[in-house]
Amino acid sequence: MQKVRTAIDRSIQLVCCFLFMVMVVTASWQVISRYILNSPSTISEAFLRCSLIWLSMLAIAYVSGRREHVSLTLFTDKLTGSWKMASDLLTELLFIVFSIFIMIHGGFHAASNTMSQLYPMLNIPKGLIYLSLPVSGCIIVAYSIINCLKIIQNSQTIRSQ
């Protein structure tokens, strides 16, 4: 299971780093074209908007998979033993339910509804932008399943000691 997590982690890290580097270059070009050449690039602005959406959604999936997302732990930090395990499992199951119904199902619905509409600046279907929702939703589901298995494995290890 750790190999799968590592492969997903590395893939997301590479894509996010590459996308971020391209965004830095594009933003630099936008500044140069606007202030030095006095001819702002509309394509770079539209690309930055779309790539920021994709970068954000992939980063959300990565952070939630590593269980480093923002959370209110006032109550759960006081739990121990099986209550802590149940709380952690419930959190992961809620992530799975949210990801399946909102991100994957709703994202595919939004993407399919907007595939026929073109994003005017880039001349690509708007659905490609909305496709970031189901992609990140699938990654979150995969991470949450791995997290659930790890929580169960850790609880069995603690019980056997």
C-alpha cells in the first residue's frame, strides 16, 4: 500500500511542480508583455486562471491524502484508543462520500455539460477546466481508502502488542 501512496505522491508532486514552473514563466511573460512591450497577452492571463484551478485542485487532493488538511481537532485530540480510530475512520469515510458525490459525480456532470462550450481565450472546451473536480475527487478517494487501511492496520498492530 505504501508503494501506491508513494507513486501517487510523486506523480502529483511532479505535475504540481511542473505546472507551477510553467505558471511562473507565464506570469513573467505577462508582466513583460504588459509593461515592457505595452501589449498584454490575453492568452497568458487565461492560461494562468485555468492552471491555477488545476493546481489548486491537485494540491487539495495531495494535502487531504497526507492528512494535513485544515481540521478542527479540539475534540478528536482528546480521544484515545478505539474512539480515536473510529473518529479517524469516520473522517476518511466522509471524505470518500463527499468526493464521490460532489467532486466526482458533480464534477463529471459539470464537465460534460460544458464540453461543448469553448473557453474563448484559449479555444479549449470549458469542460477541461471542470474536469479538475473529478480527477482530484478520484485521487482523494484513493488516498482515503489507503488512509482507512493504514488506520485499521495501525489499530491491529496496537491491539496485538
